[in-house]
Amino acid sequence: MITAPTLIQIQLGEHGYPIHVGRGLLRESALMQAVAPKGRILIVSNETVASLHLGALQASLAGREVAVCLLPDGEAYKTLTTLEQVYDQLATARINRDGVIFALGGGVVGDIAGFAAATWHRGIDCVQAPTTLLSQVDSSVGGKTAVNHAQGKNLIGAFHQPKAVIADLETLATLPDREYSAGLAEVIKYGLIRDVEFLVWLENTMPRLLKRDYAVLQEAVSRSCAHKAAIVALDEREAGVRALLNFGHTFGHAIENAVGYGQCLHGEAVAIGMVLAAETSERLGWIDAASVTRIRNLLSRAGLPVNAPRIGVTRARELMELDKKVQAGKVRLVLLKQIGDAVVTADYDNKVLDAVLEERMA
């Protein structure tokens, strides 16, 4: 039995948009044409995803002027150099202000294509068609677009909300197990920062999630997107509550940078970062050891790493201080007052953070 698609509306005034979650959506010509009713189209993808899913999207856009830009695959290519390739193709395809970019791929493709859309002719429409679990539940929703700099992740970017998000669950069937597990880190994050009931549901359904049971997967993706949409509606530009979505990310981005982008997947680094944030929370007396063990166990069951690489305390500190949440030279962290209740704070004892880094990363 195929479950009907889920529709989640993100409320952002004049630039709110729908998030469609379901099976076979890329083959739904009426839906694809509706989200991009006019103008020339550029599909931005990578070689890996294109071999699997480009044909379905092209067929759904039959009759339209469609060009394709294929990028190299991997976080290592999330750079200004790669972005230039998209601009070149936009110019060649004569994409004007009424044009549309379709981002067909994971978080790297979505971020690069979204940033190109934000800056081409000072902003054109972008439809996000995420094909990884991580991008479906996180990076495709909310309008954060960016490329990496040698000094840090996502340092060059812009806020640019998509016209729509099309999360076709069938694309997840082709994901390698490691990338699928990386996406589960972001799903688990929502339970940890704001929804204990969802966390319990994840604990109970993890075996079915790992088997990629479509009914359970649709529930997980839809609930994750609903959480992301609710937070973004409250704080589109990350001036306050939206920073909660970065639970584990300050540690995680430092790990990604230190070991090399792509060597440790984003979701893997975030999983380790969530454990480090939980351990920091425990040392501050906010959560107990049993909660930390619960978090570690669920992440491990999802196939994720929970032990930090030994990148060194000094290097970890240097990279964490590049985080976009740093204010007045103080690293703000997302920590847990309890499971389901996260806070963004710089009001913690630095000695506690140093102790965690010394124990886990020295």
C-alpha cells in the first residue's frame, strides 16, 4: 500500500512554500510543471545522482526549455570554483529572471544550486529536489545556501528560500547505507532538541527505518520537515531560536574541517558532535549520564559513529571559533537542559568544554 504524499506548508509570509513528501514525486509531471510554471529551467545535479534520477525529472518537464549542469560529486567540491560552473551554464542556457533552477541531489548540490539562484540576476527561483535523507530532512528546507571556504564550512552564503521542496522517498532506495545513516543523525536531532515523543518513536521504529520501510520513512521525513518548518517560520534568518537546529554542529563542523570534507560525512560529524554536546551538558549538571548513554546508543543503532577523532584540543578550539554562532569571541553552543529541551548559550564554564575536548579529542 502506497501512502498518499504529505504536504507541509512553511509559513513565511509572501515567500512561504510547500514541502511535498512522498513516493515517485519526480515522475509526477503535473507537480513538476506546477512548481515551475514558466521560464527556462536549469537542472543542477551531480554525475552520480543524474545517472539514477535525472531522466525521471526531465520526462516530467517535457515540453520546457531545460538545460543540465552536472557537478563533481562530494563535499570537497562545495567551492567557489564549482559554483562558477553553475554560473557559466546559467549564462549559456540564457536563464533570465523568470528562470528556475532545479537542485537535484544531496546537500552539496542543494547548497550550491541554491546559492547560485540567490545571486544570479540578484535572485531567481529555485526548486529543491533532495535525493538524500539528510537533505530531505534538513538542508533543502529553510533557505540556507552556501559554499565552503578553506577556513571553514558554509562561510560564504546567503538566505534564499526555495519555491518548493520535492522530497521523493524513492530516491532514498539508491543511497549507500553509510549516507542513509548520516541522514538519520539529523532526524534524531529533532527528537533531542524539541520532541521527546518523536525520539521514543525513533527508538521503537529504528529497525524498520534501517530497512527503509516507506511508511515509516514518510513519517520520519514528514515529522522532521514539520519541525524544521516550524522553527524557520519563527526565525528565518537565524537570529534566535533557529540556532537550535545546529545542535552538534559546532563540534561537527570542526571535525569535518580537520579530517577533510568528505572524509567524515556531515551527518557522521554531527552525530559525534551531538554526543560531545550531550557530554558537555552532563558535565554542567543539566542532564544525567543515563541520558548521554541513551543518545549514544540510539546513534550507534542508526549506524553512526559516536567517538571523536583525535584532532587535538588546540585545533578543535581554533575551528570551533570559526563557527557562525561565535559572538564577542565566545563560542556559543547548543546544549541540552534535558532531552527535548535545547538552549543556545555562551554562559558556560570554559573549563568544562576544555575538559570534554581534552578527554575526547586530545
